[in-house]
Amino acid sequence: MRPRRRRHLLANSSGKAAGKLPKPVFDDVSLRIFDLSNSNEPVLVLSAKTRPPAAGATEGFEEPKEITLIARTNLEGELKKIFFSQTDSRHLDVTPRMELIDAVDADGDGRGELLFRRTSDGGSAFAIYRVTSDHLWPLFEGTP
């Protein structure tokens, strides 16, 4: 009986903590999974728009944000974050919007790379990135 009680207490305490911080709402969620090296090691690309929960009249307006998250599995099968980008229309000069186009074999070596459209306040351009074990390696980044 004790384990049930402990689980009940943990559920209540986590519910209270989660209730204090409002959770964002996700729109236009897209999850694409690629095997870029034909080795059964998936690369996950998640993109979504987040909007803050409804705020009261006294709180300031927060603009919706666009996120891009790239992750891959490690040897234990756990997801490891490779890249994360978050931006909104007021911060495109600092962090461009990353829109996944598709996976391509840009250099013809049999490994796939990720093709993105990067949109900044100065315009948009294409970029190609190779996914390595722990980060994105830029192969090509156009200028707007």
C-alpha cells in the first residue's frame, strides 16, 4: 500500500508545480524522421509554433514563437538534442526562422543532409547541414 500512496503524493506534488507555470499551446506541429546514413539511426526534426496560454489583461502580450528541434538517438536508444532554435517575428535579426525543406544528398556521398530555408529580417536563403553525432555542421549557408 505504501508504493501507491507514494505515487499518489508524487502525482499531487507534480500536478501542483505544473499548475503554477502555464503550458504553451503548440500549433502546426510537424515531426519528420530521417535515416540519413542508412544505418538505422533515426534523426528527428520537430517544428512547431508555440503560443503562450491566454494571459490576463494586466500581463504583457507575448508573441507566438517558432521552434525547430533536431535530435538523434544515442547508443542506448535515448534521444539526444543536436540543435534547437526558437524565434519570433521581432527577433529574426538575431535568430532566423528554420524551415525544413527535406533531406538531400547534396555532395553525392550517399549520406543525407538537411536542407532548410532560413528566414531572417533581411530575407530568406537556403542552407544545407550535415547531422553529426553531437551538432549540425554547415555545408552551405546562403545569404539573403
